[in-house]
Amino acid sequence: MTLRLATLSLLILYPIAWFAPLMRAGLLPIFGLSEISVITGLQSLWKSDIFLALVVTVFALFAPYIKTIGTALVQWDLLDPRVQPALNIMGKLAMADIFLIALYITLAKGISYATIETAWGLYLFTGCILASIALGYATEVKLGSRNLRT
């Protein structure tokens, strides 16, 4: 039951993480810093690079959410447990988005005129992705032990 509740809580936490500030960025601290979230970042990408925006949308929004819904369906015996390995791959694809964000922060910090600070949303989003991967693994282990008993 705890696995189920934890998985369902991710369905609430993901949308919060998408709108939460990932970082604050600006040219110089004296000009003020604007907050960037997953959603605002995607909005900017859709205006400038549609292909990259599509890839990031899949990694940041669809992959983790579909993976979480699929894991919940497996846990509630509404989806065949054999899909769990494919769901786990989707969770790992979502981790690629965290890598991209970290790379952007590292690159921006190397620019002397830019100021960038990480915000609480980055930690929430990363925690959601890592929790999803852990819950998927725990679900697989639980399904394996259930299959051994039958």
C-alpha cells in the first residue's frame, strides 16, 4: 500500500515541479534575476527551436508522467507487469532532462556576465525523477517476489 501511495503522490508532485522555479538567471545581480521553470523554459524553446522543444517536452513531461501512471497501473493490477522494464527505461530517459539542466547551469556559470542560482524546483524535480526510478525498481522487486510465491 505504501508503494501505491508514494507512486500516486508523484502524480501530484510532478506538476508542482514543472511550475516551480528551477533556477534564477540574469545578466548581473544588480539587474535582478528571472525565475525559470520547466514550463517557462519549454515556452521559450517552442519559440526558438521546435525540435529541441519537442525532445525536452517528451523527456521532462511525458516520459516521467507516463512512467508513473504505468507503474501505478501495474501496482493496482490494471496493467500487465511485463511492461515494468519498459516503464523503467522511460524513467531513465526523464533523468536525461536533469542532466541537460545541470549542463546549462554549469555552462552559464562559466560566463562572467551571467548570474545563475539553482532554486528549490530543481531539487523537487530531481527528487521526483529519482523517486520514480526507485518506485519502479521496488515495484519490480515486489512483483518478482509475488511471482516466486505463486
